[in-house]
Amino acid sequence: MYNKKIYLILLLFIVSICTLSAASASENVTDTVAIDDAVSDDAVTISNEDSISEIDDNSKNQEILANPESDDATLSEAKSDDILSGAGVLPSQYSINLNDEYQIVGKNGGTIIYSLTPYQMMGMNAYNFYFDLYAVVDNAGNTQEIYQSNVFASDSDRAIGNRQFTFPAKTIAPGKYILYAVNSYMQNTVMDAAILNVKGNAIITASDYTSNYNSGAATTVKITDKDTGLPLKYVEGKIEISNGKTQYFFTDSKGQFSWVPSLNAGTYKVTYSLSENFKHVSTASVTRNIVINKAPVSVKATKASAYIGSKVKLKATVTSEGKNVKEGKVTFKINGKTYAVNVKNGVATKLVKLPKAKKYAYTATFNGANFQKTKAASSVATIKPKIATKIIVKNQKAYRGSPKAFYVTVKTASGKIVKSGKVKIIDTVKVNKKGKAKFYATANWNYIKQVGNTVYFKKSVTKTLNVKYTPASAAYKPSKTKMKITLLYKCTYCGSKTSHSHNGMIYIVRK
């Protein structure tokens, strides 16, 4: 692609096409296969006279361009290269001015007029350019080259003025194109741009369409040149549906466009025509029928279970021709109650709380405007009783000031280890994967009082503590028990277990 400047005329053309197409761009799919140039360089002619009426006098120049191997052509190109390279002629040192818009007839060909102002140097007119033709191929404004002329080099006998370029008959198919004048000597810079409308007659071919809702089946529209029977590549078409929706499309390199009607179940009329941007191409619109049948649907209710006191999840899956259904509702019926739930990506779920531990039969029925009616799907929701738990812990003895570790174990009533939840005695501790919670027997229960330098303690103190298990899973019941912790007195400084004194303090131990 060239290092092209942004031209106002190009922007206006692309914006006008994209604006018309934006309403349904998400539904349009356009192939961008490269097209073969159907033009031979020998067929291109140019006249460099200041007047259109003097075309016939330029047969020699046409011959040079048509036959670049001739001596005259070689001399002309050599002179041009010498002048440009010697003078350092930049693209900005000569100019080509195109009209904003041209129109020719594809079947007959046509001539365009442009203005050339060469760079004057040593009695020579310095320039070097060619014409490039592009088609817009999609709603994003991407383009495809379809034609490129010979290179037009400097001449010595013509200066500033109007010149003309002729597209031979049947060179360019009917359509709308962007015409570039491109500097071929310096970085292929675009000198100017214009719109080229190629008039002609088109034939639109389309068929009636019948399919199930959301089947993904496509229908194809084809647009051909009436005069040649060849496909019209990269022309913009229009689809008008009887539900009021309109969308636009571009034909591909085969002159075709395939689309999937995204419509609810029903019967529609659809009209195909060329878009407003292609009014210069004459064609009759074509109207066809679109029939969207209600699709078959499959509903499956799955088994569910939960423990008493917890909600159970009712679940139904909904598919149609192997695809998840993404609309409609499923109605669940269980224990005398009815629940309607929206279907999301093929699934409908509902959490319900049931009063007793037993099996409940339930049904799931799907209802959707675009789908056939089906029978209710049946399944079972089982509510299970919670599992009883028990706390296993031994009474503990420890010396005051010397913590002693011990474990609390949680099991089911049948003796299986419970591997989650929390146990609380004074502190709260998590149950590990072995079903145990680790605690320490330590406190200051032996202390009585201090009078002056005399401190009083009890020799032994026993307390009964509550032990409570809180489950982390809805499957288990909580449980509780009691345990005893006995703290014996022992001096934390000297280890004495009876009354004694040291460091000026007196310790009295009572029974």
C-alpha cells in the first residue's frame, strides 16, 4: 500500500458508505478475496493535448505508452529519469488536479479530464505518475486495488493544461471506485484522488429461504453485470426486511454475499437492492420469502440433593439442534409449588427449601416463542438428614504457668472423621484434615490474692468447660460436650509446689 495522504473526497466516500451500513454491520460478512485485473496495459490510452477535440493528434504518444520497448519510449523515460534525478524533483514540485467525481459507462468505457502542471526545468516538463483504482470492499472502509495504468513520464512538447485518460470498453465493471493519481518516482505518493462512478446494468439473484429458528443456515445473494454476465465485485447491496429492519452488505470477489437471517419464528418478505451509493448502476430490486419455523427443543431435568435445612438446586438444561438455548423460561413444579425461571445459556436453576428429609419428584417445562412445545421433563430432589457428630476430648491436668497441649477430635456418630468446622472451648480453633483441633491447658485460676509481700495460691483448681463444634458443611449437625481442666500450683520461678519464700517474697499454698 502506498504512503497515501488523506483526501477529503476519500473520507466523504467511505463515511457515506459506512454510515449507511452501520445499522447491521455486526450481521454482515464480506469476503475480501483479491481480484484479478481484467485489463491489459496495451488497452490504456492517453491524450496530452490541452483540448479534448485534439485527441487524434496524439497517436504517437499513445504508441509509446502502449509499447514501452520502443526506442522512443526508452528515450522518453531516460530523459524523464535524468531530469528528475538531476534536479531532485519532489512530488510537490508538480501537480495533478482531478475533479471531485467522474462518471463513465462500463460497457462502453469513458474518458476523464484532469489538469497537469509539470515541473519546468531546462525546457523540459518533469513528472512521472500513473492512475490507480481501488474499490471499497467492506463496512470498515477497507479497499482492494482493481486496476493500475501505465506510468506516464515527462514530455518536452506540452506544458500546463487539461489532459485526458480513457478507460477502454469493458475494462472496469459497474460500481463505485476511488481513483488515485500516484507519483511513481518519489515514494508512490498520491497526488490527488477522486470518485469514479462506472455506470451499468446489474442483475440481482436470490432465492426463497426456509429454516428452523437459530439454525445458522445461510442464504446467498448474487449480483452480476447484465451486459457481460460477470460478477459485480465489491458493490454495496441493501436488505430490507418486512419487520422494518434494514442492513447493508458488500459482495465478495465472486459477486456474492451470504447471510444468516437473524429473525424470530414467522414469515417475512425480504427485498434485495443496490444501496443508495450505487444509484448510477441500474437494477431491479428482488423480493423473496423468508420462513422461520419454530425449532425443536430438548429439556432435561437433573437429579438434585441437599441436607435438611439447606436449599436444594433444581436444574434443567435446554438445547435445540445441538445448541444451548439462550431465551425462554423453564417452569419447575415441586411440592405443590411452581417457579418460573429464565433460561441462560442453556441452563435454568432454582434454589428451593423443602421441609422434610425425603425424596421429592419435580418437573421442568420449557416455554419459548421460537420453539416447539415439549413434554415436561421429570426428576427427583432428595433431601437428606444431617449427619450427627460427636466431640472426643479427655479431661486435662496442667501446672499453672506451664501450658500443656491437648487435642479435641470430631467424628460422626458412626465413627468417621469430620475434617472441617470449628471447635470452641475458650478460644476457637479450626478442625484440621485429621479431624483434630489443638488447644493448650493454661490459666491463672490458682491465684487468690496478694497482701504486701505475701502471695496466696490454691494448690489445685478444677473447672468444667463447655466444648462446642460448629460444622462448616451443611451435611453435619453441630454438637457439644463438657470437659474438666485441673490446674495444679507450681512456682514459676523455683518450681516449688508448696508454701515457700524467695527473693523477699512469701508464697502461701492452700488446699
